[in-house]
Amino acid sequence: MQDLVPIAEQIAARLIARRQTIAVAESSTGGLISAALLAVPGASAYFLGSAVVYTRDARRILMDIPDGAMKGIRSASEPYAKLLASQIRSRFSCDWGLSETGATGPTGNRYGDAAGHSCMAIAGSSGQLAMTLETGSADRLANMQVFASTALNFLLQNLSRQT
């Protein structure tokens, strides 16, 4: 967690300077992304909320994404990460939505992804971006940390590109 806070501080500075807000939908990181963003003093200026969307019920209840909207989309994929990022952005009426979904380990998921697989997405006014990370590791805690760090760095890089 301590390694995540410096990245979150840079994100916070950019969001505050721009008077922009963010919401997070995360799965296999279990709240680490949100915790890092909230660890920065003054987080209420930019952080609107989050959801840990770990199950199908959580997807339906917290994100208001019905089963029918998932036709042709599987969890732990870039299309699903984009859907989560867009939906959390919409539900909180914020500038940015950040999402993460994956398989931390020690085994893979039921969709055939190996442990260490994660997809992340960012939704903003100019559209959506997604990426996939494969750590090749079955270490659950290490993967959670790397997934959170990668998602925060992905957001920071894209915030840096936007002026």
C-alpha cells in the first residue's frame, strides 16, 4: 500500500488542479486502488466513490449492469473493464472512471485466464482506454499490489497526456 500512495498523490494533484473527479470499480484488487486514492489528504476534492465488483451479484446490484448487458462480454476482459469504467463514471457523474478486473491467484479463473491476469480501463470525456497485464505469478497478494499499481500508473499516464 505504501508504494501506491506516491502514485495516488500525483493523480490527486492533477485532478485537484483541474477540478476533476473520479470513481473506481475494482474487482481483484479488493479496494486497494480506492484505498490508495483515499490515503491522500484532501481526497474529498476528487474522489467520489467506488465499488468492489467481485461477483455477478455485485455487478448487478452495485453497478446496475444486468445479465443481458453482458451478452458477448466475459469478466476479466478489456470489454468488461471498459464497461465497468464507463458505468462507474456514469453512476457518479464524474470526469473519470477507473476499473480493474482479473485473476489474482493462486489459481486462474473460470474463464480460462491464468493467475496474474488483469484488465484495466479508464473512461473519460474523450472515450475509453483499456489494457491487459499478465504477471505470470500465482502470488495472490503480490498480484493484487501489482494490479493496483499498474491501474494507478495507467490512469496517471493518461492524465498526463491530457492537458
